[in-house]
Amino acid sequence: MTKRFLEYQKNFNYPYTKRKVYERISRFLNFPTYSIRKYLAFQVIKRNQKLPSVSKKDGFLVWFPQEFDAVNQIIAESREYIANVDQSIFTKQGKGKEQYLRGIHPDKSRLTESLVKLACDPTLVSIVTKYIGILPIINGVKLLYSPNKKIYEGGAQFFHLDPEGIRQIKLYIHVEDVTEESGPLTLIPAKESQKIYQLYPGGRLTDEWVSRFIDPQYFYSITGASGTMIFADTSRCFHLGSRPGKNPRFVIILQYISPFAINFPWFGWVRKPLHAHLVNDNTSMIDQYLLGAQ
Ligand SMILES: [Fe+2]
């Protein structure tokens, strides 16, 4: 049954209003946990009031802090990983999505643990929670490689919305500099994206189709030096990336979603916390919630 839910999720997921209804019911059914998460969110936001914020209007924020040790450290660790991993991962052809975008570290690696630790960083969590409105769940952490060699129809190289809920944050961190020639993330601010929610049938849209409703001047391609961070609500902002260019792209993605989002079958996340195995006796309460163990 659950498998079927996941299979049909794409159809179930659109139009956008269905996500809202689902999330409302899910919150209602999980009201005690919802209240605790709201309370924790309040605590988290209160701790760091001077941080930049993701505006509701834009649905994204680009941040390049001068000094952020945790980020510098993870960039160094990622570079080391890239230098020492079996290099055939960069030359192989790949199947499906892997042709243009591939994760290059196994889920149980030490790098994954470091990425999860970074995802729990109080500064990042504070910015994300303030935007999402509730203490989120870390749904995935990845170091991604885009070869940027060819365009493949029907994939994330074309405008789409991500299916996880009504609000989420995908935090992109540039490991190496990203220029127009390295298949940058390109997104349409939420306020503009909104114009086509009702028309969006799900799946991928051509640039030409989108241009009929949204002026291409709002197709923002986001470039930036190593260390640039992009907080992007990929559920509200149409986006694409990994288009062909002269250089490959290495980027970290940390994904935060609402525990009541539509991608958790049957109104709750407890059935599939992705990183709950990293919780131990010393894990703080906030981190336990972030990791989906609570
Ligand atoms: Fe996406």
C-alpha cells in the first residue's frame, strides 16, 4: 500500500493545493508533536536573531559569510574526498539521473556523518526553521557531482518543483567556484513562480513554456565562489541545474523538510527517518527532532 502511495505520489502531489490540504491534516493528526516542534522552533529562532533570513516573497537567500568554520571545514573534507575517491565515478556514463547529477559518497560514509553534523549547525538550523515555520527534519545530505556535458530530456535540467511539501529548504553549498559555465542552480523567485502553480501539471517544463507566463529576466542563475550558500525553497521556486558548460560542478546539498510533508506516506514521518541511526545518548533534544528520531 505504502509502495503504491509512493508510486502515485507524483499524481497525488499536484496541483499545489493538494499538498496544503495533506499537510494540514497531517499536522492535525500529529498535534502533540506539532506543538513540541513549534516550541522548539521558537527556541531555535530566538537564539539567533541577527542572522539573514529567507524572505517569503523570494523563497531563497544567497549567503556568503566571511567566516564560517563549520562550512570551511566541510569544504576541505569534501575536497579531500573528491581527490581520493575512485576516480571512475567521474568518468563513467551513469544511468538515468546519474547522467547529469550524481551523489559521490555512500550513505554510511564518514563524509555523510560530517554533512549531517553540519546540517545540525545551530546557525543553519535557525535560518531554515525561521523560514519553514517549524523545526524541520533533515531529509538528506549529499555531495553531488554534475558533469555538465549533455542535456537529457525530462530531468532536473528543466524547470520543476520538488515534490516534498509546501515549503522546504535545500541548502546548496558550493564546494568549488560555480560560474555560468558550471551548470549553476537557476531558479525563479517564489512570487513569480506562483503565477504558474495552477497551470503546473507536475514534471518538467520547457524554458519556452515557462517564458510564456514569466519574464525570463526572473530566471536567476546563481553563481558564486566556493563557500557560497544558497537557501532555496525548491517546493515554491521553479528551478533547474546541471546544464552543459565547460566545467563540472561540485556542490553539497542539505535538505530540510516539514515532518508533515506530503512525501511522508500516511500523515507522518516516523516511518522513515533517514538519519535516525546517528542519534545516541549524547544527542541534544533539538538534534533528535532534526534527525527524525522524535
Ligand atoms: Fe529539484
